[in-house]
Amino acid sequence: MPAPVSGPDTVGPAVLSVSDLLRQTRGLLESSLPLGWVSGELSNLVRAASGHVYFTLKDPGAQIRCAMWRNRAQLLPFRLEEGMQVEVRAQITLYEARGDLQLSVESVRRAGLGNLYEAFLRLKAKLEAEGLFAAERKRILPLRPVGVGIVTSLQTAALRDVLATLKRRAPHMSVCIYPTPVQGDAAGEAIAAAITTAGTRARMDGVQVLIVCRGGGSLEDLWAFNHEQVARAVSACPLPVVSGVGHETDVTLCDFAADLRAATPTAAAEAVSAGWVELRTRLPAWQPLLQRAMQRRLDVASQRLDLAQRRLLHPRERLQRAAQRLAELQRRLQQAGTRRLTAARTQQAMLGSRLRGAQPRPQVMRERLQWRATQLTQAMQRRLALAQIQVAGQAARLQALNPEAVLQRGYAIVRDPQGRVLKRAGAVAPGAALEVRLAQGSLQVSVQTVDAHVAQEHGAGDAS
């Protein structure tokens, strides 16, 4: 660079600072070399605490520093490793602080995936030209299917996600799984065969819609779903097909051929069961919808009324009314807060009282049990004493009626020769032999005279 020329009358080239020079150089680089792909080997890989990733991209003849910022690095579908052959989409720039040439990396893919992507685009253009992806070929999913088929591997997390979503949203739906490998050289043919089998057995298996799914991965991992056989099998399937392959950013030919492309396997299950969820929520949803519609109409009418009123009011009165409205809203807000707080406290106290009342009280229950035992003992004693008194009374009455006791008081029992007890003197004649039983022993007597008149007067049955 020429040295500055001194002197008031001499005009020389402008003198640039180092910062200005590097800034202009960076602008020329970025404008002349647009964003593009660069291949090489990773080395000097550093993951900063900020989330940025720094590395060197090299080949046998040269190397260049690279920087990948955190918002780009966290979207990588795989982990960068030392010695990995990659292709980076980057913008060449100049790091002014050190004057170093470097690449600002937008995305990274494994080396060789560019060829896969080109093959993907060629096959996509071919099938699209045949009308395989035409919108008029797409079928509407059944509103409320009773059976769903799933084409995927039995070991994938995508299958677990789909089954869990269907169980949560429509547990009554029957599920038929058509297992197939979803990755590898032979996976494409196997997936196409599973789709064909599902379409053939649809009526027998009771399936009305088919889900083709697997979890996310790189373009190479998902390549089985880019096979021409898979796209044609999906298009020829008699069932409506929902493709839930990979994550939201992953796109395959299976997605284009399917009747519906879901962002994830879970989203595919949600799409299939959407009709049942909508049906379950429709009836209770009508009431709030109607309330909101009425409220909107009331709000619109109120706003129109307020607008008409404001047009007729003086600005001072408008301000006064606005202040009053603000004060009213503040008062209502305070009252609402107070009511909610009071209600919460009341509920808390009620629940606390109920909790305390529900807690077991062993001492009280023990005392109550002892009191009940005492009452029971006293009642039994009273019943026993009353029974003893009743028994004693019955025994006394029985004793009073005992013939032996009557004889002990001086009475006697007189029997005729036939052993009958005599009650009337007229029942015997003089000279009859009688037996007189006393309290102790008995007498054999002979009747001398009969005084029947006395016997009739006194009603006695004794013989003299």
C-alpha cells in the first residue's frame, strides 16, 4: 500500500484502518462467493459452553476454520465426530478480530448424501410427471374408522407412540400391525410388500385406514421410504394411507404418495382418530360455542352502543365516565379477589374441619367402648336379678300349692276303697273303709255315721 503523502497541496489515496480493510474484504468475499456446499474431513472439533461448534474442515491439500452457531448446531440430526467425512453448507467470510478466513456453517450432512438427494429429486420428478402425487388422487380419510392398520417395525418407538395415542384418543378402535423392517438395503421391498398385504387383507382384518410410520433419522436412515416400489404401493393401496415417517422436517416419497402426510407418527395417529375425538367433544362443545356467540353479539352491540354514546358526549364527560368505569372495574376486581380469597379460606377451614373429624380418636373410642361394656354388664346384672326374683316368686307359689305343704298345716286327704279322693260326706255310707293320708303316714278308718247336711253346708269332702 502506498505511503501517505504529506503536504497541504498533495491529494493521495485514502488511508484505511485495519478494521476497515478487513471489513471491506469480508464484504467482497461474501458478495462474490455465495452460500454453497464444501466437503472435507472434520478435525479440531470444539463444542463451546455457549452451544456454538468450532472445527477445521480439511482435505489432503488445504484446510479452513469453520464456525457453526448454536441455533444451527442444535438442529443437527447426528453428532459430529473427529475424522468424519462431511459436506457443509456454508458462507465464506472473514473473522476480523484475527484476520482469519473461515466458513460460517448453516448445515452439515454426511458425505455422499448429496448424491442420495439428487437421486431423490430425480425419482420424485419422474413419479410426479406420472401423476402419482396429483392432488386429485388423494382420498379423504374415513371420518370414524373402527379399524386401523400400521406398517412399521415392531421394535420402533414410533409404533409405541402410535399405539399409545390411539389408546388414549380412541381405545375402542381395533389395530392390525403389518410388521416390516424400516431400515436397510431390503427394507424398501419389505415395506412395499407389507403395504400390499394390508390392502389385500383390509376387509378380512376389518381395517379402513392404513398408517405407514417410523421415527426420525437422516436421509440415509429414511431412504427405504424413498424407494419407487414403496411410492407405487402406497398409491395403489385400496385403503387411504397416512404417512408418518420421521420428524416434521423429514420428507420422503412415501409422504408425497400418501393421501395424508403427518409430521410425526403421533400426528398420524391423531389424524386417524380425529373424528372420534371430535364426536366425543361435539355435544359438550355446543354450549360454550353458543354462549361465546351470544356473548360476542352482546359485546358487539355493547360496543356499538358505547360508540354511539361517545359520539354524543362531551370529551370532559367521556373522561369522567372512563374514570368511573375504571374505578368500577377496580372495585369489582378487588371484590372478586376478596370473594375468591374468602371462599378459598372457607373451603380450607371446612376441609380442615372435615379432616380433623375424620381422624381416628383411639382414646375416645376406647372410653366409649368401656362405657358400652359397663352398660352391658349392668343390664345383664339387672336382667339376672329380675330373673332370680321371678324364679323365687314362682318357686314360692309352687311351694304354696304343693299338697305336702297343705298336709303339714293339719289337713288330710281321704280316699275311698277305689282310691278316689272324697269331697262330699254323702258319697260314702256308714261302715265304709277309708284311707286317711296325713302329713306323716296314713290311717285306715271305718265310717260310723254320715252327716251329709253338714257336708253340704260347708261343701267339705271330709268323712268322720
